[in-house]
Amino acid sequence: MGVSGSKLSKIIGVGGVKRLRGPPLTPKGYIPVAVGVDNETKRFMVHTTAFCDADFRGFLFKTAEEYGFCQEGILRIPYESKAFEEYWKNKGAKQKVLRVRDRFT
């Protein structure tokens, strides 16, 4: 009576839980952010330590002025995406702000 261990593992997967392969969508310690105006929006992963940066807080204040504090979904910053990316590259904050590449380009 019952199902043997090997048959059960084939039915429900080894260990009982099927894990997704590959890295998580958002790395630990990062927050997804959409930057851009009009239809020129790019996605970035911003490390939580960047939120302490005075310049990044300026971006957040601009966001609060534009959208208010009740945004739903991803955090959106109304700023030119290319200028945002160049600014953080020039500042030397490679690990704080990462650009998410589109899968189809």
C-alpha cells in the first residue's frame, strides 16, 4: 500500500519542491527602478545604499513631485534615462546602479 519513495520523488520532484533555474529577477539588496520620460523608459536595479546618497534623494524628491507618494508597482523616476545612466557612470557608482538589458535587443 502507498507509493514508494522513488516513485513519489518522480511525481512531486526531488525534495518535493521544484526550483526555478537561474538567478532571481531582482538581486538581494537591489530595488527595480524605471527611469525615463515619455516612451524612453529604461529599467535599472538600484542598491539600497544608493538611497542614502544626496543626489539620489534629489531624484526621489522629483519623483514625489511628479507622481506623489502613492505609486503602485515599480518606482518610476521622471528623468532622461541616458542622462541618469551617464551620471551614475561618471560618479563611479557601478555597484549601486545597474542597467537591466532588454532581452529582445
